[in-house]
Amino acid sequence: MTGLEPTAEFVDAARALAIDFEPGDLERLGSFLGLLLEANKTTNLTAITDPAQAWMRHILDALTIVPVLASVGEADQSTGDLGPGNGAGATRPVDEKRGGRAAAVIDVGSGGGVPALPLAIILPEMKFTLVEATGKKAEFLKKASAALKLTNVTVLQDRAEKIGQDHKVHRERYDAAMARALGHLAIVAELCGPLVRPGGVVVAVKGAKAEQELQESGKALGLIGLRHTATVQTPTGRLVVLEKTVRTPRGYPRRDGEPARLPLGLGSSADRAKQTRA
């Protein structure tokens, strides 16, 4: 497995975030990038092919989520509920156990594995479930996880709409859900929110339109049972953090493709296009 050496820019940026690397972490992150860029030659996984950009746009971007997941992992051992932050900052969580189990994180629309696989490397105490509907992408995720020996990763080739209605295995069973490049925040809310338990969080990786999407998603957040708790500016974008406050009504998520075709509170894509032209 041919890995990529971290750039000085990445090392400096990670140091500024106070990321705590264990021995072997950087080598495995470089190996992941090597696997990603090699597979990208035959499967469309990423538009970023320059190694230096990949360290910043993929790895650093993923690591900006560590502080949010660290706070999720800080559990009150006596009750099994989320506890307040204890100043762990961007370091690896001390204990992600909750009632005897590891904190569970689900990544919806995993694509080429960012942010989930870099986070699984850095946070081996957490369990990551990667959801990807496209067969070739899901196959890459399985092969990359095996090559990196990530025993804390499960890959599901499935649709979020389907597993969101799986009350036995997935619905409201996760402590955190993540999404990057999944679409408008209203879509993220409907696809990710039903998977998270009350008290858990949804983390949406966003760019410059984060605030606009947040304002447009008020109805969707209310319907799904989410509330906005923070928007975190990062070196590579913005993280919109949503807390699950109540259980999601059984009708959500809707049928396959409907959340993207008719985002809650936004109307159809054609309606939105007309509004933009107006």
C-alpha cells in the first residue's frame, strides 16, 4: 500500500487544531489518501487529485469534526446520557463508552470515505457505520477499511431512506450522524435526523451557504425534531451542529428519492429554480 507523506501545511494546520495523533495515525491517513487517489483513476470518488490539496481538503476537513464527536463521546457513566464537555477540546476522547457500549456514529452518503474513514483512524474507540448507495463506491469503502485494518467500521450499501425506517437496527440508534456533500441542510436533516437518538447530534459539513441553508431549513428541523446548537467556522468550511430534541415522527424519512426531490419546507427543485431566477 503506497501512502502519501503529510505536507508541512497540513501538519501546521492540525497542530493549530490541537489534534492528538497517536503513533501510526499519520501513516494510516496517508495510506487512505493513497488508496483513494489510486481508486479514483477508475471510479469517480473525488475531484481533488492533488496530494497536497487532498491532505487539506479531505483529511484536515474531516479532522475538524473531532471536537464535536469528542463532546458526544463524553458520557455520564451513571446515566448513560450525554455529559457536558470537559475541556477535551480537539483531542481524542478519553472514554466513549455509554452504558457499556462504544459511541456509535453514522455517515450518510459516504462516497469516497471522507470524513468517516479518517475519523475512524483517529478515533478507534468509536464505531462508524458508512452508508453508500452506489455499488462501486461502497465496494471501495469496504476494501479501504479492510486494507487499513479498521475494525471499528461497518459499510452498508443501502439508502438512508430505507435504513431510517429500520426500527429494529438503525432508527434512533446512533449518537451522532454526519453528512458531507449530501445536499441542502433540509435534506441532511430528513436523512440523518431519524437515525440519531434523542440527545444525539447531526453534523453537516457545509460551506459559505451554511447560514442561508439554516434559515431555509427551519420547517425541516422542526418536523424531524432537531434544533440548531452551533455553527463552527473551520479552516476548510463550516460545521452545522444540530441536536436531536424529540423522537422523529414515523413518516420521516419519506420514500426513496423524495427528500432530495421535495426537500421539507423548500418545494420542488423546479420551484426553487423559479425563485432563484425571480
